[in-house]
Amino acid sequence: MLLFKLLPVGLAFGILQVMLRLADDADLVRRLKAHEPKAMNDLYDRYGRLTYSLILRIVRNASTAEDLVQETFLRIWNRVQSFDAERGALGAWVLTVARNRAIDYLRSTDGRMQAGAIELDQLERPGWFAKLDAAALAMDRVRRLKSAFEKLTPAQRQVIELAYYEGMSQTEMAERLKQPLGTVKTWTRSALKVLRDELAQVAIA
Amino acid sequence: MTCQELEDLFELYALGALESAEKSEIDAHLARGCDKCQHALSAALALNAGVLSFVPAVKPRRRLKRRLLTSVGVHYPSWAWVWAVGAVSLLVVAAWLGFEERGRTFELAAARRALIDSNSERDRLTQALQFLSDPQTVPASFGKGQTAPPRGYVFLHPQMGVLLIASNLPAAGPGKTYEMWVIPKGGAPRPAGLFQSDGMRALYILNGPVDLSMIGTVAVTLEPAAGSATPTMPILIAAPIG
């Protein structure tokens, strides 16, 4: 508690908020693992709107988005046993699963499911999220990340959007943008570096 | 590739956006339990989640939650039946009020009609009284001495017109009406209005000035409901004037 006395009020409040969220999520994960009826209700109340908004942004169809939200939450419900209740970042996992369901849908409708395409569900293993910074979706972090994103050049923003919201590989982006692959890789790496550096600043602060 | 060289690729790796050769490199590092790469992956997942949460918030439809909870066997309290009962109740009340209002409207219309009829009858009787009480009124009778009545009187007034009062005049019957005729001396009958009998008596007034010196007879015939331009025989009432 001495630590709180030494910290500025805003930062202390932020840390407190994160601690409360972590405690809440840990309890929620325990109840999800026990398949308590009210746990799914609480999971939806906590992440349903964000999940729906993300999926809708990707698929741009309300009815499809509803189907994919349901698929996302059922996947969480069925795989939560492998999730680390104490340390995992539940919100980050839910968003990742949601994004992957939506991208899978886009790929299936666009005919982009090629032989070499990566199976997205390999990239949402619950174990990965155990070592993740559980404050990934803390308000302050997201706000600073968004502010950094808005400072990117239009080309950098475009490649980030194509990667995150359309699930494109860098080769596909190069084809879409009619740019050399090397140029697209440069835009992508530089954009991600800006965002990464911003998060590092938050961590240092 | 070294861990250092892979460092910038973890976000794209976690998004499934790397080409397969680069992906295989990272897979190999992670499989070896490389701490540095594991840490880089965690940081990349956190960054990705942050970027994915940029989307503008859109509220899903309420039914989505119910559908989701039902799919995992959770009973979601639905208030739909309350709304349904409420809606049906409102409809019943609205229908009842509608019938009440309609009934009230009919009653009001009937009362208005009765009042109009009553006022009209009162006006006719008042006018008839004026005919009878005015010294300029000239009376004429009809039907006296006939074996089959109707009988009655015709009163003529130079300004007020002609008043006919008949008794023992049966109802005209369906599609029929009585028509009064003013027959000038030496002239053709002129239509002077249509009227009905209540089955026993009739009172009819032709309003407007008349030239008493020119009128020879006031007559009544039974005609079709719309009346006729010329009298249909027989003449039921004939009251000679003067």
C-alpha cells in the first residue's frame, strides 16, 4: 500500500482499475470452467458488445456477425478449461478468437482459403494467453495505442487495417495495393514499431 | 533466423499474416521453448488485442444474448409474454372503448334525428296554427258525402300558401307517395309537393304565395316515390276552391 502513496493519483487509479479487472476476470474464468449458468451471462455482459463490434467491423453484416459472436462465445465456453484463470488475459483471448472467426468467414466467402493458408485456430491457443500481460485491454493502454495509430501515415494505417481486419498476408496486401512486396513489408514493420514503442512507453510509465 | 531477426514478426505471426517460411521459423523457436520469443509473442498478442479493440462500439440486438444463453442451456428470462399480454389487453380495451364510442355515436345520432323530427313537427303545427288563425285564410273541404273517405280540409292563404289536413288517409305503401296538385281555373294541374300519411292522417303545407283567385281545385293523387309531372288517376282528394 506504500506504493500507492508514492504514485501519482491517476496512475494509482489506473493500477487499481487493472487489479480489479484482473480479479473479476479470474473469478469469471473459474465460474466458466465450472460451467455455471450465470458465468456465460457475465462473460457476454463484459465482452459481448466489443466482440460484436469487432466482428461487425470485419464482416459488415449484422446477421452474420451475430452468428459469429455465438460461435466465438461457444468456443470460449468449450475451451476455457485450458485457460489460466489466475494469469490469463481473458479479454485479449476473446477478441483474438472473435477476430479469427470473422477472418475465417471472410476467407471462406472470398475463396481465399488457399492450400498454404494458416489455420487461425492454431493461433488462439488458451495457453498463449497465460503469459500475456493481463492488462492488455486496460483503458489507458488502448487510448495511447489508438493515439499512436492515428499518427501513422495513410499507407501504414492501410496495411495495419488489411492485416487486422481483412486477415491479409503481406503478399496479398502487395497485390491489393499494387505495390512491391518490399514496400508493403516496410510499411507494416514501421507501423508496428510505432505501436510497439508506444506500448513500451506505457509500460515504462 | 535469430530471435533478434524474428522480433518484428510476432504481431503478423499471431494474426496468421506471415508467409509460411517465416511462420515455420517462429514455430521452431517457440517449440524450442525460447523465452525471448515467448515473451515477444505475449507482447504481440497484447498489442494485437489493443488494436482490435479500436473498433467503434455497436450495440448488438437483445435477442443475441438470449440466443447465446439458450445455446448453452441457460434459461434466459424472457419478458416477451408480458409484452404479449399487455398488447392483447390494450387491444381489448381499445376495442371495448371503440364499441362504446360507436354505440354512443349511434345513440347521439338517433337522439339528434328525434329532436330534428320533433322540431320539424312542432314547426309544421305552429305554421298550421298560423294558417288557421289568420283571417285571410280561405278554407275548403273535401270528401264530404263520399262513401270511401279520406276527408278533410284545405286552407289557402295568399302569402303563406296551402295547408292540407286529411283524415282516414291510408299509408301510401312501399315505393309510393302522395302528391298534391294545384289546378288553376281552366288550366292544367301543377305539381305542388309530395307527402306521406301516418296511416290515419296527413298534414302537408305548400309554402309560398298563391293567387287565390286563379286556383280552381286542390287535388291529391297516389304517385310513384319520385312523384309525377302529371296526375295519375284516380284523384283521391279534390277540394274545389271558392
